Amino acid sequence: MEPDVVISEALDRLDPELVDIRRDLHAHPELSWHEERTTELVAKRLADAGVRSRPLAATTGLVAEVGPEDGPTVVLRADLDALPVPDRTGLPWASTVADVAHACGHDVHTTALLGAGLALASLGDRLEHRVRLVFQPAEEVMPGGARSAVADGVLDDVVAIFCVHCDPGVDVGSIGLREGPITGAADSLSVRLGGHGGHTSRPHLTQDLTFALGKLVTELPAALSRRFDPRAGASVVWGVVQAGAAMNVIPSVGRAAGTVRMLDAVAWAEAEELIRELVAQLLLPYGVTAEVDYVRGVPPVVNAPAETALLNRVAADLLGADQVKSTRQSLGGEDFAWYLEQVPGAMARLGTRTPGGATYDLHQGNLAVDERATGVAARLLARTALAVSSGSVQTS
């Protein structure tokens, strides 16, 4: 029996179990660096199938291998962590953890990689090259768990790496692909202001920190747009703005925090220095102090040509050529980029929308995925690893 047929039949048998596992993970989400239960669940299921694995050196996550014990290696990667948002899906398998939810689809990624690994393991010695399964923690925090995984040796002897990412704007059964940059660079920015507060009737006797905070929140994005080449696509968007507790009190502390994103890696290298300069200049007239906490997050994910073409061929064979869609670069950040700094690879966008159904957004508590997406992703990952192992792509 041909290896791709073996994989297909294995996943046909696994599909009901994968649905149950994904629901279980969705009901028990865990935040970055705390994915203990998720790691244990994956490790146990792999062990039950005789697949060797080991914990990552970080607090959570694991790496497993199928195929020969040495030689050239293909990596398939998934992320484990959830987000600190309340689950608003209303589904029977909604999160049981207060204010934590799989609002980015990592439960799908994890389950799909588990399914792909179990299917590949069913090939036994017919799997020509080693396939390494990386279940990575902490994608949702900057600079992300990928860097610790790389430091732990997950890219040793690796010729290519692949992953999928849920896309609720694409119908289930379709894949979005793009050669070159497919995501943006992303950093985190927090500015803590301090100043002399007082009564709102006497702002002239204070440093009116709230007013200064407002100027920072509105003027920093505007100033940045005039200091960077517009083609860099630089963007500052605030997620947290905090100051005060009473309407008639000018506070003495305040904070704004958000993300800095851009399409261009060259601009990304210059962003921190420029933003620190702009913050100081914008706040100077108001006399407040500013503590800037700037964390460089991730560069853009840049899909390599040969690996993108391979994913395209596999997806077209699996789903039909008309189901492989061209996709645009987004400003979303993904720490998969750190792997691609070291080895060639590609990320595919996985359709999760039910055709004719609602379109959701990532990082929102109401995100609901069509459950068929897990099986699609498992098949795509397994077949891609098999294609690389059988020499369908030449890697340097």
C-alpha cells in the first residue's frame, strides 16, 4: 500500500478521536509557559502509539520523532498556548477556565500535529527520513517560545520546517499560501507615565498626566507614520490605556501599552530607537516622566520558495487546485519566524470558516472553528512531511 494511502486511512480512523481531543483542549486552555496539562495529554497519546518524545527544556512543550533515529530531518510545528480572554462561544466544549480561551486556534494546531504524527508513525520503517514534531509553548507572548525551542536543538539536522495557522476568513477545506513574507514583524510597547497630580479644577498646578497620556496615544502613531517609509507599513495600536479612578482627580501615574507592527524587516531593526525618541519628544512639553518598556518580538514570517511550492502541490493534490488560495501579507506576528531565520520552510493559512457561516476574528472569545479543519490540517502536515522525505523538494 502506498504511504499516502496509509496516512489517509490512518487519519480516517483517527478523525473522531481528534475531534474529541480538540474539544478537550478547547475546554482546558492554558496560558503561555503554563501548558502543563496540554503537554501531558500530547505526550501520553504519543507514548500510547509508541512514539518517542522528550520535554522541551522550557517549562512546557515537547518534541517527538518518528522515522529513522538519525539523518536529515523535517520539522512540523504547532503551538500550545491560549489567550487571556473569556470564552464567548457558548459551545458545549467552551473553556472551563475563567478568562482564558483558545481564541487563536492553537487547540486546532496542536491536535492536527498530533494526528499527523500518529499517522506518520503508522508507516513504520517505510518513512524514509526522520520527522520531528515540535509542540511549542508560548507563541502568544513576546519574543515567543520558538527561540527557547531553537536553543533546545529542535532544528538540529533539519532540512525544512512547516506549520499551519488558523484563518477564520477562509472556508474550511481551503488553504491560503504566499511565497515570501506572509506575516509582519511585531513588538510590544508599554509606556508608564508619572507626574504631579491634583484637582481637575487646577490643571495648571499639575502636570496633567491624563492629558499627556492622551497626546501620547494619539500622536505617537501619527508621528511614526511620518518618520518611516510608508511602504514599511508601520503601525502602533494600543490595547491598554489606564489612568485615574475618579473624574475630578488628575492622577499621578498612567500607562499605555500596545503593539508595534510593520511589514518590513529593515524598518523593524530601527523601530525601537525611533519610538523611544518620539515618546520623549511628544511628552517633553508636559513635564511628565516616562518609562518605556520595549520588547522586540518577532520578525516577519518569510515563506521560502521551494517549501511554499511543495505545500502548494500537496494541498492541491489533497484538496483540489481551486482550494489553494493566494493570500496577502498581514501585520499579525508569529514566532514561527524565528525558525525560518535558521532553516527554510513555510506556513499555510488553514481555512476554519463554515461555508456560508459567520466570519470570526482571531483573538476574540467568540472564535468558533469548523471542526473539519483539524482533519484537513493533519492531512496537509503529514502529506507534506512525507513529500519532503521522498525527495519532492531539494533543500540546501
